[in-house]
Amino acid sequence: MSRSESTPPSSNGASFLPGPPLDRTRWESWQRWRRTRDSFVPAPILLPADYARMSPRQRRIYDLHRLATHSSLPVQATPMSEAVAWLVRARIEDGAFSHKSGTRTGVMVNGGGAQGKTETVCEALAGFEDEWLTLNQQINPDAMPGTRDLLAPVAYVRCPVKATPISTCQRILDFYGEDHKGMRLEDLVRTVNSAIVDHATKALVIDDITRLKLHREADQDVLDLIREMMSMPVTLILVGVGIPTSGLLRDGRRDPVTKQWLFPPVKDRGRSPNAHAATQHERRFELIDLAPFSYDTPEQIAAWTAHLRSLEGCLRLLSDTDGMLTTGGMPEYLFRRTNGVVGLLEKLIQTGCRQAIQSGVEHLTIDGLGQCTLSPTDLPDLDAGSGEQPLIPPVPPKRRKKGRNTVFDDDGPAAESAG
């Protein structure tokens, strides 16, 4: 919508208010998120004159709708995220449409914190599930006659901070709403296997997998559990920070004297897709990185600028947002403030828009963004102890304009007469 076609917001109330909290680690919430993930309607674009004609109450509601819009910026695809989404979707489809039994090739998605790994993977999974349900007419074609097991083509869980095989199995069963009270590990593993088959699950995502530090015996047991899951009829998608150096791709051994886990040195393996890998995991998982933007070559700068241009179209400020993030020194400034990390960029833009609305400036500038600080509290769902918190660059110091040298100035006859 152009600004010449702006329409005032409806006076029917705050239709932009969020619904119940969504926890994608539960089947019901995952389904609600999948069905409504594109349903948010951003605030309409208004001209300053339209805004001025509104009553104070209408302006307040519209401002809140704008804040909701900036807090719900859509996930913008990047060249890096598109490559990850393609591989995840390809591996899931390879396994789901295969008529052969045996191990499915999984995917490990590696990258720093706040780079959009989870949202990229979840969006790819949701797209697969939409299509799979349509092909199967929203029913489980393999359901046992007389039963009504829920159909869950995708299961999404997060690795516990201090994982054990028991807690990991419990997280998976919690997604399905399965009762696991009092079960032993053997029963839990068997129940997980049954749940995956009964609910026709084609993809199992374990997020934050690098919370496994592998210096504890329980962590190694979870790694053994993941190997066990490889034999199940499901494609595993593991997501984490620093996977190549986490030990997930190398077998460790426990020293019988020190009781410590020892890992072999990482060797350069030539043309191997992952020089850190030396185990079954390298052969059964394909590792892909979701990297941040770079700003070194003309092509990288153009990709960053294109991403900023997409964000401009999502902003709801009264001044024209065309070129607000992409002209002058703004692209380079935003890169220095975020290191090209999309999650930090989103938080910075969100904070800047809030200040621009509250101050009445209605425009994002370098000086205005210089008053916006980012901190780890802006990313509360990322565990700092697991390396999930990204490095937040400091605010660049404001450049001071050099004063003009007045030593040789001639004050003129007026100054002489005054003396």
C-alpha cells in the first residue's frame, strides 16, 4: 500500500492483540502456530495528516498497533537461510517419500545465536507439514483401524539445559502429550519409538542440541540415544551453536582413571564436508552453517542492502520509510551495530522505532539509533552458558565535529575601536 492510498484504522478495538502464548514444543501449540504463522495483519500505512485527524484514543490504539507490528517483523529470507531451508526440506522429503527402510540422512544446522536458525528450520518444517497434510487429506493413512491417534508429521523439542537420556525422551513424549510417569529408560526409548510411528512423524527436530557439553557421562548417554533414534523411521534435524567443535561429531572415550571424557585431536580430512567429523554422525548427518551477513565485497554489501530494503517496507512510521535504512551511511552503521546478525538487527530496529514514535520524530536516523542500546536481556530465550548469546557490538562513539581554528581571525575595526 502506498502512502497516497492510506486508510484509517478500524475503530473496532485492538484486533492486533496476541492470543494465548505459543509453545511449539507441544503438539497443540505447534499446530496453532503453523496455521496462524502468517495471519498477523500489520498496522495500516497513514499519512501525517490522517494521523493528525484522529482522536487521542484512536492515535493511541494506532501507536500500539505499530508497536505490535515492529515487535512482529516477519522473518526475512536471506541467501544463507534459503540454503538451510532448502537442505532441511530436501532431507525431510527424501525420507518421507522413500519406500525403503533404513536410516534417514539427517541435518545438523549450525550457526551463532540470534541468526534465525530456529525460525528458518521451523518455517521449512511447517511448509512440509502443510503439503504433507494436504496430500494425505488431513488424516493418518497408516492409522490402526478403530483408533484416532493424532497426526504429527513434525515434532519439535528443545534439548534440556542439563540433558539426560530420560529427560530427553520425556521432552519428546511431552510434545505428543504421552504419559511417561514412572517409566524406566528402556520403556521411554520404546515409547518414543512407538510414538514416532503411531503419530506418523516424518521429522524430529531437537533444538539447542549443543547444550550437550559431553563432559558429563549423561551427555554421552544422550548422544548414544540420538544414535538409537537414527534407526527409527524419522529424519532427525539437530540445531545448535558451534556444532563442529561441540563433540557431537567426534566419538569420545572416558578415561578410567580421571573419569574425564577424552576426544581425539581434530584432523584435516581433505575433502571431507566437515573436517571436524570422525564418527557415524558425519556419515549420517549433513552439516550446514547459517552464517550472518558479511560486508566485504560488493555482492555482500548488495545482499545486506537488499535485506534492509525489505525491512523498510515493514516499518510503520509516519515519515516515508523508502530509503530510510538503505541510503547514506545507514547500511554500514547498521552492520557495525549488529555484525550482520539478523536477530540483533531486528531488535535494534524495533527499539529505534519505539523511540521514534514516542518522541514524535517518526524517522530512524544514525543519531537516534545511537541512543538505543542492546543487551543480553533483549534475547532472554538464548542460554549464555551454551554459547547461544551473540556478541553484541558496542555503540559506536558519536563523532565530534572539529572546531574551526580562530587563531588567525581578524576581528575587524570594530574590535580595535572597542579596545
